[in-house]
Amino acid sequence: MPIFKLLKIKNFKIYLSANAINEIGFMCRLTAIGWLAYELTDSPLFVGILAAATGVSMSLLSFFGGILADRYSKPKIIIISKFMESLIILLIGVLIQINKIDELTLIILMFLNGFLAAIYVPSRIGFVKELSGTKLLLPATALDFGVMTLVGTFAPALAGLLIDKISLSFTLYFSFVAYILHNLLMLPLINKGQKYKHTKDLQIIKSIKYIFNLNIIKYLFIIMLSIAILIFGLETLSPVIAKDIFNTGPTGFGILLSAGGFGMAVACFTVASLKSINISKLLTVSIVGGGITLILFAFSTNYIVGIILFAILFSLAASSESAITTLIQTSVPDNMRGKVISIQTFTWGISSLTGILSGYISQQFGITLFIFISGIILLTITPITRLIAKETQ
């Protein structure tokens, strides 16, 4: 099976180990900041605004992050950006502990965090192909996501317990330590990244025109944007879902996020284990299934049923992301991969930006309506997957 071939590659194993530690820190940070935002204001709209602050900066610098990934060593970029992010998380923890945190400060710090994410993501995703090669890219991408999401099955619940039993600041300190450990594990790979020559192909305007002249990139962009906003965007409002729909606290909130992580892990490890798979069909099934699950989730008020549906929803999202990440990297030359991955980063930033709209709708009309509409929209874009299938042929 492809998964066993990948695990024989020493540098890929080191990368997976470091990424697992990083994900513990990330999910603890995500859970803590999300809960902090709702505790400070008791407002779904502010939760959306905070996510939008990260999303704006992430989208603004996404293409710049792609350029850096193509010009410089990806592992070096990963280590530097993660270290800077760890300092932001440490500062938020200190401000909470000394009771100096407020809404504006939190927005500014998460805005800066989005800049760092824009720089980090293209290098992290692009580094996978340099470690695995083209033939093993789909299973390698799935395995990479799988390790992340496997950690995501327990890290949010752990964060919820830390918030409940100790404090928000301690949870953020824990995240800071995880980021530092990630960087230490990445050190043996610091000189393993590939760099490409500074040719005209690396010019920003020409690169953008080249990328978007490819039909498959246009179609994938629509799919990426839809999944990022309509499914992964629910992570932004998950504190609202936990508190307002299921009437649960930090621990219940963490378990809900863990369910999503578990669903993603199962999907990713399944894809990584298959010897052959039709990527276009995988994408179609994921989009249709995601739309139907969103509609069912919108009308779920039972916590157990909600957890199950949340797990299914994110398993389908993970399958689609594995397919998309593989397709976008195999549709352009290697010296353009960082830039095309930055388009994916841009959509993730936009998904956070739409937190303002989703937060407003949730506050005015209830979160159920937003989730239901999301499911309908996702079903209506399904025909685009057929166009993608034609392009891959």
C-alpha cells in the first residue's frame, strides 16, 4: 500500500512527526481563541469578525507566500513563520493572565497571525511533494492531512479540558510549547528544500495570468472557495453551534471539534491506503455528500446526532481537499506550485473573512438558516466537478 512506501521515507516521517506536534498546538490555539472570543463578548458576530481579521491578512499575503515558497527553502520558511506565530500565542496568553486582553487587541494580534499563516501554508503544502515525489503525491497529501486530523480528534477535547480545569492562558502556553517542539523536530530538514531559478516565469502578474488561463484552475478555485466557506467556515462558528444549538460548554465544544477531526482522519487514511483511486469521482462524491450532510446538520438539535453528522461532514471535506491539493499541484510546473497553492491559501483566508456575514446571519436569523443555505449552495455547484473530470482526461 502507498502508505507503507511513504513511511519508509525517513525525511517524510520526520516531517509527519513535526506536523503532528504542530497540529496539537494549532488546535489548542484554535479552541482557546474561539472560546475566548465568545466569552469576551457573547456575540456570534464578534466571533466572525475575529475570524475575518485573520482571513483578510491571510488572503492579502497569500500570493506573496507562494512566491517565497518557490524562491526559497520551504522548511526554512516553515520554521521562521511558526516561531513568529508562537510569539503571538505566548503574548495572548500573558495578556489573558494579567487581565489586559480586550477585543481590539485580540483582533490586531490575530490579524498579524493571518500574515504568518499566508507565508507558512504554501511552503508546508508544497514541501510534501519534494519529500514524496509526484507518483505518491495523492497518498502523501492524504497521509499528511490524516496525521493532522488524527491529532485533531483529541487536541480540541484536550484544549476544552485545559480551559475548563485550568485556564485559557495555560492552554495558550501549552500551544506555544508545541510550536517550539515542532521547530526543533524540523531542524534536520532545514536544508532539504528545493529552490527554483528566478526566471520571468516567477513574475507576479505573468504568473497570475498563466495560472488563471488554465480552465482546471478556474474550476478548482470555485470548488476550493465553496468548501472553505461552506464547510470549513463552520469551524469559525463552532463555539456558537456548541453553546446555542447543543447547550454545551468548553468540553462539549472541544468534543464537537474532535468529532470533525476524527471524521477527517478516517477519510484521509482511507485515501492514503488505496492503491488506485479516481480523483474526479472522489471530488464529486465529496461535494454531493457534503451538501446533503449540511442540510441534515442544520436541523439536528440532538448533541450525539450532531457529533456524528459533524464527523461525516468533515470527512467529506477532507476527501475533497486531498483531491484538490493533488490536482492543483499536478496542473502546473514545479516552479509554479507555491503560487498555485497560494490560491488555496487565499480561499482559506476568504472562508474566515466570510465569518462576518455568517456571524451576522447567525445573530439575526439563527445559525440553522446559515447551515441550511450552505448545503443548498454546495449541491448546486456539483456540475463543476464534471468539468474538472474532463480537464483531467
